[in-house]
Amino acid sequence: MKRTIIISLFVFTILKVSFAQESGYGAGIMLGEPSGLNGKYWLDNSQAVDLGVAAGLLGDGAGFSIHADYLYHVNDLVKWKYKTPFYYGFGLRMRFPSDNKMNFGVRGTVGLLMYLKEYPMDIFLEVAPSFRLLPTTGLDIDIAIGSRYFFKI
């Protein structure tokens, strides 16, 4: 019995959940172009970094995709019963299309979050124009909707 209590306390300490989605880290999914896994780490209450590992499905960039963004959040831009910060930022994107020609570029990101009061989760919608730099130049648009579950370290 004593061992069960100690193990339960240890597991609870490791999996401590934060109901404030403006701290800690979150992990979840994004659907759209590209679709895959998404993570976010808060640096403070208005700045964060996010990472996406996904699969692009359309156009020249169809294939494995990785992106990372530095994000700034503006709270109270939209006022209603849910907290819905607007965010914007910049980052890098790499795609590995099926023709084995890696694409590298920069991206600008704008989006809107909605925090769920009852759960340590957010829902997001973002649009990210990506400027392909290598091997050729071009413009791509990434659009995704997703959700993340937040943990606290």
C-alpha cells in the first residue's frame, strides 16, 4: 500500500497539469496544409515558440514538413466569454517533397487562439505565408486548425 501511494505521488508530480495555457508546454495536432503534430513552449505570458512536424499534402511541397516559429501574443483584442488572443510571428520551414528536393524558406504566421476554461487546452487557427528560398523561390500558404494539451514542468 505504501509503495502504491509513493508511486501515485511520483506519477502525479511528473504529470502535473497547468490550467493556465499561457505557461509551460503544450502538444497536440494540427489539420490542414500541412497536417501533423504541433508543440508550443511559452517563454513568458506573451511570447512563445512553436514547432510543427507534419505532412504536406498539396502542390510542390507535398511531403514531410518541419517548421518552427517565434510568436508574439496580443491579449484582449477580441472580447467575449472566452479568452482569445491574437498572435503573430516569424519562423523557418523545411519541406522534403517526394521528388527528394528539399525546400527551405521563411514564414510569417498570424493566428487566433481560444483557451478552454475547463481543460488545459487551446484551439488555434493560423495562416502562414511561406517564402521558399531554396532550391527555387516561390510563395506557399500554410493553413491549419489544431488543438494542444498543456502540461506544466
